[in-house]
Amino acid sequence: MELNIQSLSDFVRNADIMWNKAKNSVPGIMRGSGLVKELSIPMMTGNTREFTEIDLEEYASEKNESDQSSRARVQQGYTKIGTLKRISKDIGISYEMRSQGKYFEIKSRLTNLGKLAPNRMDLDLSHRIGFGTAASYADMDGNTVDLSVGDGFQLWYTAHTLNGSSTTFRNRLANNPQLSRGALEGMEKMRVENTYNQFGEKMTMSDDVLWTTDDPNTKNTAKELLRSTSNPTQNNPGVVNVYQSSYRHVILPRVATDKDGAIDSSKAKYWGTASSEMSTLMLGVHEEPRLKKPPVNGDNSEEFSTDDWNFGVRAGYMIVTVSAAWAGFSSGDADA
């Protein structure tokens, strides 16, 4: 299709279709990973949300004949406040492009624009995992992002605290081994021995996600562990693989990146397990990625000095991690 004066109106009407097709082609890997819980932030309801945990004690008490039943203790956990942010990006479609039949160049610009906001959301969510060894980081816009969980420590830490007990727990695996069968068993042992409610009582945390970066060795090791029909470390085909169907493997390609989304090889071996049911990594969506109203012939959308038509993408959301108990982590670099 060649652009001409007669086809410009049709092109503008189709711009939304092209943009949405590109947006929908972007896999929302972190959003759909099971590591994230999502909620809607309606218009006109403020720019902050308070997130908190509330625990009941784990066990019932004996009730003797005609005795009054004791009341369950309730303990509020830590609280985190989320604040909305807005992202955007614009492109210009020049008069020359519109009038000289450069349709495929225009289409490329619009389809690329459709990917920018979903990609940024995925990057920001991934950085909650990839930068989780620190309490904050500076993002690509130069803003300081709070990564701490409710107890004030970074997500991946060795002595998280509870709000109703002096007990501490760790969710960063000792010695940070690379993924292997032994390391996965070590992770499971850590999770069994370090999962508490706010009273310091042991709880059951059923991790159902094994997440890795896209490092070939790490992701292939995960596939071998989970998909082999027998014990992947032995040749005996009669030995059952106890990990088969135990976890869903999620590959997170933007975890091993720096603040700008460039490769950060120091994070290549990151891996961990998580409970999708108990996750407190919250994504509050106020404005889904959308194409800002495109111009139409005869209105004032054309820039006076440049004759450009401007198209833009907009989105708004907040990200908060309330607690650390829902996931375990190893940096895979053998750093104790």
C-alpha cells in the first residue's frame, strides 16, 4: 500500500490497529509469570495505595466443656505505600514521509511504538528481582526507586524480621550456588526452615514456580531437572524424577540487565523459587498502555513549524513488594 493524500485518512484510522497489534505481540513475561499480583487503580482514586499483610495465629486451642472459646490472635505485618508513575514516548511522522509514499517506514515506527510501554513495564517488574539484592537503585530516568520490602531490608536478604516476633528468616540461599539438583534441594530446605507467620510460627509455603534468567546453561539445567522422566543425575531409567511437575519453569529475560536494559552478565546465573499464591509483588495498573489520540486531517495536531504528525504512547502504574517470605533466591556466583 502506498500513501497518498486520499489514503491518509484511512491510514490514521488504521494507526490504532497497527499499534495495538504490535502491543499485543509483546509477551508480558513478568506480568504473566505468577510472580506478580495485579490490581486495577481506577481513575479519580488518588495516586497512592497502602499494601499490608495480616496474619492469624496458626493453630486452634482446646475448648473444654462449657468454656468460652478463645479468640484468635491477629497480627498486622509490615506496610508499604505504592505511588503511581506515568511513562510516555512520542514519535513524529513527517510531512515528507506522509506525502512521498514511505508507508513501510511509517508502519515500522508505529509498530515499534506499540512495544515501548509494555517493554518498560516488564523491565521495571524484572528489576524488582534483578536489583533485589539492594534496597534501592537508580532507574534509566535517573529516579531513585525504593526496592525495600516492609521490614526495610532488600528483597533478597539473610535476616528478614517479623512484626510480631523476634524471629528472623532468610530467603537468600547460603553460598549462592548455581542451579543444580543439590542447589535446588538446598533452596527447598531453606524455604522449609525459614517460612513463618508474623507470630514466628512455622508456615507451609508451597512454591510452584522455578524462575531463572535466560542464561542457556541455567535455563537448560532447569529444564533437565523438571522435565526428565527419571532422576536427571542417574542413568537408571527406573528412578523417578521427584521434581517432575513440581514447579512451573519461568524464564525472565530482563532480570539480567542493568538500569537501561542492557546486558548485565553479573546477574546471568540468578535463579530462585516462588509461591504464586503467596506473592506480594504487586502491580497496580492505573492506565494500560495506550496510543494517544492520533491526528486527523484539518485539526491542530500538525506541528506548525515542522509539519509533523505526532503519535504517542502512555501508561501509568505502581509496583510494590510488601514482604519477602514468598520467594527464595540464589545469585549463582558462589558468593557467600
